[in-house]
Amino acid sequence: MKVNEAQKREQFEQCTAQYSTLINKICYMYASDMDNFNDLRQEVLINVWQGLEGFENRAKLSTWIYRVSLNTCISFTNKERKYSSHDELSDNIYSYDDSQEHMRQLKEMYQLIDRLNRLDKALILLWLDEVPYEEIGSIMGISRNNVASRLRRAKEKLTLMANS
Amino acid sequence: MELDELKNKWKALDEHIKSQDNKIQHLTDQIIAGKVKSPLDTLRRHCIIAAIFVPFMLPFFFWAYDFVGLTCGESQKLLLYTLTWLFVGFTFVREVYFVFDLKGINISKATAVESLQQTIRFRNHYKWGVTIDLIIGIVFLAVAFTSMNQMFMFGGIVGGIIGSLVGIKMYRFYNRTINNLESALREWNEES
């Protein structure tokens, strides 16, 4: 194997090991069922692999992983929501020793965020992970001030939906 | 649920989702080995193969007309040959266009909004490309098989009906997905 291919392979393996939880969480929040989750995750990983050569280290690697994961999920989530299939997804994600109440609350979180449109959902997921506003703006393609105002509106929507 | 509570629950999801981490390792190995391809790569490959083989349809059709024998007048014969060139030519150009159009989707460098716009653009082009080709194909089939004997006319009608049904289903599928993506983008732009 050539040196640069070996380096790429090593970088890919390190990257996926380090950010596997992040990738899984984003795919989980966009997936409608287990098949969709597996498809999205596969697509994200392929895009990471193919994009690694062009990643020029100008941004943080974590920012780039967010970008690839969110872009993939935003653009390629097609299937209509089937909340009954979310049970299958949850059963595969959650540990068996989780309390019923805990699982109920996690499902409630999923269903609440799922009601946002796909771009607002990305914004909220980045905010939940405490990504700095500058990085959110760079990932979404908006200014820092715009991030703040859009986040405020998205949070208001979430609060309204949670209380309704 | 309060927003702070939401943040805590989001962090709690980390522990649950860890159970999926080992499956990523397996996927990683398969991707490095080239055993899995993305749907876009598969589509690109199909378009390239189609672009290579579609031009061979022209000599095949001309040979078929000579072999079967045309039972129509000169004006219809001219129309038939024109439609043959148009159908094969449009299909070839469409496939080549899609290969280059797919390069416009840049998941790893685009912003989220740009990526959505690129996907919508490509899907619209794909939808219309297939739809126009289908319309030309149906007209071509109708002219072709009314220019030949009854056995081929029957085959043409059946082919036309099946092609139309498949085409309508594809059109409606793409329309639905495109509308879904466009409404997300519209809602986002209205808030700016």
C-alpha cells in the first residue's frame, strides 16, 4: 500500500473511532427507522472517507465531521416519518438496563426535536453539543449573529411544542 | 421539557449510543476495502455505463428497421428516423450531463444550506431528464411500431404502457422528495 493511502487509512480509522458517538447521534436524530439509520451512517462514513483527501486542516476535524454528517443527513433523509418504526430504532439503540422512565424521556426528546425542519434540527443539535456559534455559522452557512437569532427562534419553537 | 433538561438528555444519549460504536468499526473496514459504495457513486457509474452503450442503440435500431421492414410511407419513415436520433441522442446527452452534474454535490465542503440546494438542483435535473426522455420514448415507440407490422405494434403498446407507469411512479417519487427538501429550504429562508 502506498504511503499516502496508508496515512489516509490510519486517519480514517482514528477519525471514526474518535467521532463514532457524534456520527451515531446525528444519524439517530435524522433516521426514521433502523434501516434508515444504518443507511445514513454508512453514507456519512463513505463521505468522510472520500472527503478526507480534500480536508485541508483549515478547520477543526470535529467541525468537519459535523459538516459531513449533517450535510449527509439533511440532504439524503427521504423517508417519511413512521413513529411506530422509531420503537425498533430505540430498541436497538438503548441499553437493556435503562429504566422505562429514562427510555420514555429519551424518546420524548427525539420526537420533540424531530418536529423541527431538517435545517433547524441541525442548528439545535449543534447547540446541544455546545458547538461555538462561529463554528455553527460555518457549518450552516450563516453569520454568527444569524446563528444567535435563528437559535432563539428554534428554541422558542421547541418550548412551544414541549408545552403544547 | 425545559431546554436545560433537553441538553442533559442529549448528553445522556452518548452512553446509549456507545453500543453502536463497534458496528462503525466493521463498516470502516468494509469502506476501506472498497466493499461498499455510496448511492451517488453507484448512480454515477450507471450513468457512465449508459453513456458508453447508448450510442450503440442507433445502429441497432437502423438494422432492426431493415430486418423487420417498414410498412409506412416516406414522411413517416423520415419522422421515425428523426425520432430515433432524438431519443438516442437525448438519452446519451442526459447520461453524460448527470455524470458532471453529480460533481456539483460536494458534501464535505459545502455548508448545510448549500448542500441542500445542490441536492435539490440535481434531483430536479434528474426528474426532468427522465421525464422528457420518457415522453420522447413513448412518441418514438408509437411511431416506430405503427411503422411496422401488427405484432410489433402490440409490443410497442405494451412497452409504452409499462414505460409510462414506471415513469409516472418515478416522477411522483422525485416530486415528493424534492418538495420535501424545498419546503425545508423555503421555511429556513423565510426566517432570515
